[in-house]
Amino acid sequence: MSRHIIDHARSTSEGARLKRFLDLQRKEGIHPAVQELSQRSHENSGARITQYVRIERHEET
């Protein structure tokens, strides 16, 4: 009787490949989309949260 597909041990090369991939991704730097999102203005975030809370509580202005 053969083992189920998830019962097999993982190969040791799988961890090394993943580690190498992550190292390469880190060396490439931050993705431009991530940089753009982090540079967005956060001025209205407090007001927006206040409005969401007000709506959630079913309050009227």
C-alpha cells in the first residue's frame, strides 16, 4: 500500500530553493507599487475611521 501524497517527506532541496528565491527577491529591492502605497498621504485616515465607526453605530450626523 502506497503512502498518501501528503504523507511523503519534503525534499531537502525545496527549502534551499525557497531560501535562494527569497534572497534574490530581497536583493532586488522594494516593488514600485509598494513604494507608491507607502508614500500616500495619511491625512484623512482618522476622519475616515471616524465616519466608519459612526456608520457602524448607526449614528446620524
